[in-house]
Amino acid sequence: MEKNWYVVHTYSGYENKVKANLEKRVETMGMQDKIFRVYIPEQEETDIKDGKKRVVTRKTFPGYVFVELIMTDDAWYVVRNTPGVTGFLGSSGGGTKPTPIAPEEVESMLKQMGNTEGKVEIDIEIGELVEVLEGPFAHFQGKVETIDTAKGKVTVSVDMFGRETNMELDFDQLTKI
């Protein structure tokens, strides 16, 4: 059997508790070989309140948690009976197993959230000169300031109109000069 991603429905506002409970249950019940990752999709947004700018983390899918597991009877039982879980999305009830999410959908979501499992290798080092390949800054050249392999991002300092400006780019948007 292979591991897949499944969507678990939770009580609204219980996503973090479900994640913590499920991770604890996986450990205490020895399910590490069947239940792998528990993920709550979130994104940061800039919010202005009382005239002050602040960054707020919001749940992308409130009431849902994503779980990577091998769908066996015991793994299904552990997740289903975790406090705060109301059921699996894609299960018609009556004891039927749920349908997994398509791998390309999960990969796209994880990449958007900055959690890529298969990290991209890049042959660029801090301080090297690079050229932007695409987007509004195509053909601009700049110096690599930071490299974030976990997110697949590179910060490049570009000379724009006589001023140094930092831009965050994906690995595949630039090439070494």
C-alpha cells in the first residue's frame, strides 16, 4: 500500500488541537510507519487594525486538516477517533474509506504554502551574480543575498534606477551568470 494525502474535517477552530492530538496519538500508538505528516494550510496576510500594520496568519481551509498516511484499518481508526475530528472528506459514511487527494493538487498546495517536500537543488551561492529569466524583471542582473532552500526562494539584490532593491524569486526564475 502507498501513502496518500487525505482531508480530515474538524470542528471549526480545532485544527491546531486536532494536529497536536493526532501527532501525540501517532507517537503513543506506534503509528509512525502508517501516519506521516499532519498539515494545516495557512497563509500570512497583512492586516491593518487601529492604523497599525500587522501580519496575521489565517487558515486557508478552516475546519480541515491534511493528513499523509497509508490507508489501513488501524490508521483510519486512529485518525477518525482523534478528539475534534468529525470525519474524512470524500467518505460516504457507513464505514467506507475516503478518497485521497490527487498528488499534483497536494504538491501545488504545499508549494504555495512554502512547504515543498522534494526540495529543489540549486547551483548558486550567496554573493554570486544571477540573471532573472522571467517576469517583469526578466534580463535584470543582481547579486544573491539569501537562499531559502526550504521555500525554494532566493533573494536577489538588483540595481533599479540607481538604487539597490531586493527581490524574492523562485529558483527556476533565475540563472547563474
